[in-house]
Amino acid sequence: MKRAYILLSALAFLIVASCSSPNSDKPKYVFYFIGDGMGIQHVNAAQLYLDSVEHYNNQTSISFLDFPVGSFATTYAANRYITGSAAAGTALSTGSKTSIGTIGLNADHSDSLFSIAKQFKQNGFKVGVVTSVSIDHATPAAFYAHQPERDNYYEISLDLARSGYHFFAGGPVKDPTGKRSNNPGISFYELAEKNGVAITDRLDLVDSLSKTSKTILYNAPNTASGNSLKYEIDRKEGDVSLADLTSAAITALHNPDGFFLMVEGGKIDWAAHDNDGAATIKEVIAFSQAVAKAVEFYNKYPNETLIVVTADHETGGLSIGNYLNGYNSNLAILREQNVSQGELAATLKNLKVEKPKASLNEVKDSLARYIGLFTVISPDDKESKELEKAYSVSFGGATSSKHYDSFNYNGVNDVAATGVAIVNRKAGLGWSSYSHTGSPVPVYVMGSGDALFKGSMTNTDIPLRILKATGIESR
Ligand SMILES: [Zn+2]
């Protein structure tokens, strides 16, 4: 009797033990999503916006908020507490902290650091790198390049052509012939051809190219400034989205030996540098829709898939709540804004070219049409004065007293920046910086090995834990 009881207990223990870790297999399909500049409030604001307006593009919730593991990571660089995308990208790709501006090298540039993407490749996985900005930008570059300066775009493009990875997708490289380089040599296109890189701007060709080519580089056509995909808020029918690129990557990479795919939502950061809440939130939603493609894949291969979603740093010091609105938040009014601040700035610049003496009322008409000011959103007296002052800068030649750190590449336009700032204030959003902040970033994980990501981390722990989950020895 006693023996039977012990046997039964042992059996029950075994059953409980095996049931309590359903994801104990090693993953062979690894997704690594990086929202550039995506702090926890960017994610919260996006979810609150969806709750306020009920849905956007048929989406009602941020796809990774219900992942079983949610944690956070500190982001400090080797030589500065508030990091940048190059140092943070290198930390997230190699597991080593480095100095600001450095891609894939140690802090004093005396040695190379190796990305986990390369280690996956060496272990027989196919490797893909996808971004919504140019493919030579700091975050994607950190997964394949080794350069002392993130702006070495030509040299970074050559590193891409030499990487031997299977799939790249994003905006085209920015300096293919080395015009901005001190040592221009072979062009990127020549080297790419030599190394078997098939370049296409058609997503429908990715499937067939993946069967014949060693490497595919998909260049998004019809890009916005900085060779980036258009902001989600500016995207028109026919423009590709980050979710489209993620689907294409899965098509190109899926094979029985496994894959590693890094996907960057690169313009959450840009919109946040502009303190543009509506554009930021829609970038997070577009990023969430890309993650949803990985979740669909996970649902087919739950025991073999790992999805890690994180960010390189926080941008803008975003808060839900500000000193003027107190406890009131009204994110639904952000739906009145139908272009990014960058696009609004470009529109106002064109207006100035066409009509150098455009009246304040004509400018107000644009603000009404594009960001809902004076229609749904009413500026108070102080804000109206702010707008008049901005008008005198943008259209009257007065000197701006404001300092912006704009990433919209259309240049700062005081009317656009002031108008968007008023919209954000009325929505109840607060911004404390035009730059990055030292805030920790969220980490959301689902799939085989997700339990390894419990507990707080620093960013370099994340790639090491990914390797640990897959059983690849880190070097
Ligand atoms: Zn940034």
C-alpha cells in the first residue's frame, strides 16, 4: 500500500513537472523584435488609445501585452547612462556594452563583438534582419556590421553584402557608392552582386528568390525621408508596412533547421523625438501588427518558437498625464491628427513656397484639416498666442526661441511643432525630452524558454538568454 502510494506520488510529481513547463523544448524559430525608442509608456499609450477609439486597422489590443513573461531591462551604455541606438543595438545583438555611436565593436574599438545573428548562422539557422528605416541604420547594422561610427553608411553596406545572412528588408542603403566615405572603393551594388545578394523591390518575388538566392535584399519602394518606410499615420494604400516585411521574412526564412529574425520598429523613436504622440502611438500599433505575424507563426509551432519583444531605449520621456491636464487623459482626440508632424511641416513649407504671404487664417485652415485644431480641439488664449508666435517664425521670418531635436528630416517647422504640442497637451500626454532618456525598457517574451526572461535585466542579458534558450554556446 505504502509502496503504491509512493509510486503514485512520484508519477503525479512527474506529470505536474512536465505540465508546469510546456515550453521546455529548445526553440528553433527565434523572433527578436526591437521597438526603437519604445518605452513602457509608449506601449501603454498605444493600448489606451486603442481602448479609447475601440480599434485601429481592425486591431483592438497591442499584440504582446498578454505575453506570459513581462519584465524590464536597463539600457545604460559603457560610457554614458543615457544610451543611443548604436550602443544599445550592439548590447542587444552581442551581449556586451559598448560606447555611444559604436556598431559591433568594443568600447575603445580595439576588438570586434559578434552578434547572436552571426552565431545563429554558424549553427545552421537562416538569419533575417528587417527594419522600417534604412537597412544600414544603427539597430539593424548592429546585427551584421562592425564600425566605429554609426554614420559609416557605406562601410556598413559593405558589411551587409559580406554577411551571408539570408534575408534583409527595409529602406535602401544610404551611401552605396561611398560618396560620403573617406575610403570609397567597390560599390555596394557590385559587392552585393559578387556575393550573391539578389536585390528586389517586389515582395511578391521574395518566395521564388528565396529558393534560388543565397541572400535577398528587399528595398522598400516609395520611401519617406531618410530612406524609411512611411510613418503608419502617413501610410497610403499600396505602401508596405512593417507587418508586410515580417511576413515576407517568415516566407523567406522558414525551413526545418530553424531561423533567427530581428525586426526593428525604427520610427517609434523618430516620432518620439518630435514629441508627436499620434504618430508615436500609430508606430507602436504598426510594430504590434508585425509582432502579430510572429504570434500567428507561434500558434502553428508553439513548442519550437520563441518571441522576444523589447526596445533599445526610451525616447522623449513620455508620460500619460501632464502638469496642465492633471488627472485628465483624452487620447481619443489624437484620432483627429491624420498626418505626422514631419508631414505637416512639409505641407506648411510647400504652402510658404506657393504663398509666401499666406495669412494666419490660411495656416489655421491647414491645422484644422491635418491635426484637428480649431475644429474638434480648441486652443485656449495662451495656446493661440503660441501659435501666432510660431506663425511669425515660420511665415514672418521671426527667430524661433525654441529648441527642437527633430528627426523628421523635413526640418523643424514652428507652426507644426507648436500645433502638435497643443494636441498632445489636450490629449493628456506629457513629454520631458526631445532626446532619449535613461528609463528602463519593457521586455515581453512568449514561447520556448520564456521563463529565462523573468526578473529584471540589463540589455546585454537579453541576447545571452536567447542563446541560452536555444542551447547555443555564447562565445
Ligand atoms: Zn533616437
